[in-house]
Amino acid sequence: MDVDPQFLPEGVDLERPNAARIYDWALGGTANWAVDREFGEQLVKSFPLIRSLARANRAFLGRAVRHCAEHGVNQFLDLGSGVPTVGNVHEIAGEADEDSRCVYVDNEPVAVAHAKILLEKSGDPTRHAVIGGDLRDADDVWERALDTGVLDPAEPVALLTVAVLHFVPGPELAAVIARYRRLLPPGSFYVLSHVTTSDVEGDELEQIKRVVKQYEQSSTPASFRDKEEIRGFFGDFDLAAPGLVPVGAWRLDDPRSPALNCTIGGVARKPGT
């Protein structure tokens, strides 16, 4: 059942589907509306494995967060965090380190509102926070994230841009991500996943092209980047093995994971201690 529009956060667009709410639908969540579900069903017709790919991407996020925690980084800045659903960053990190901290950032009002509710229920608002913001303004996002008091800028931070940058068009994004890299303390991690057409052929290529075309009808159009451009977002950070690979293959040997090349991901660490 959809929420009564009078109770919706200000700024919610119910006329067009939105990437955050579509992703929630694909993962089996409930923070979406009829317009998002109808759009999602059309995506399935174009790309039957779209929901499996969403789950593979979400599982990659979980493994990447655990990797960061296992290597001593227990604070996270999640850009384009989307609607809270199964496997939230602060929950996964908390399982690895009960003192972990997380700041969520999104520009979608529903995502921000639901994240605030989730964190209020967590019982420890001093460890986690959510802010509404545009990830393209790195200095503003960084300053506001620090203003929450959750993150310690003297300690390494894990920066996450998982399944979001393909909704941020333009070559200027490289400079934005470079700014985040400079702001991160030495020893920080950068976690990334992104849609690409590099190494994608045949039916998979045609299907993903149709999906991107369909997103032009939404409030969050998508765009491709090739693998080398995506790799460039890591700058001089040290990519962890196995490098920049399909999300279903990143540190997972599971034949049930979709054998798709159209969404790749990686984890890299900023040099220094």
C-alpha cells in the first residue's frame, strides 16, 4: 500500500519513478510507489535478471563493508545510500565492529526520511546519521557529514558510491570524486560499483542499453561509463584484489551469482597510515 501523499516528505516526485525507490523495489523493499513498481516491471521485460543483479550488487556492498571493517576502518560515508533495506551499511559494519559509525547521504527525500526512521529505531543516534545532500558538492557533503559529530576526520573513513554514479552524468564527476579522495584521511577506503558496457556483448549489451533508455523516463536518468573511466575514479588508491570486476565476482566464488559484466565494482585504499 502506498503512503498517503499528505504524509510524504517535501520534494517527493510521485509523477516519475526514481532510482532509489526502483532499487528498493528490485530488492523486495516496500518504500516505493506504484509508478516505481510499474517502471520496475517494464525493466524486467527488458532485462529479466535486473532483480538478481540488484541483489548481487547489494551483496557486493556487504562484502566490501566487511572488508573495510576487517582492515581496521570502522567509519563509513555512504553517498547515494538510497532507501534503507536489507543489509544496510551500519548493520553490516556493526556486526564486524560494535563501535562502527556511519553517515548516509542521499538527495531523494523518501530515502532520507526512511533512513532517519531506521536510525531512530536503532537506539544509538550518536553513532549514525543521515543528511540530505547532493554528492556533486563534495566540500558541502564532507563538512555536513563532519558536523553530525559521527565521523572522526583524524581517522580513516570508508567512502561508498555503490550503484549511484551512473545516475550522475558528465565528465566533471571525475573532479568531484578526486576532491573526495583528497579529503579522505590516509588509510581510508573507497568502494565503488558502476554500470558499464565494457566487456559486455550480445543479449546482455542490448538489454542493458534498453534499461538505460528506459531510465530516461525517470527522474534519475542513467548513463554508461567505460571501464577505464570508472577505474579512474580510484585515482592513485591501491585496488584490492581481484581489482575492478563484475560485482558478482568480487571476492565471491558462487555459481548462483549472475554471470554479468554490466555492473563492476572494486575497493581501493588511500596510501599512507
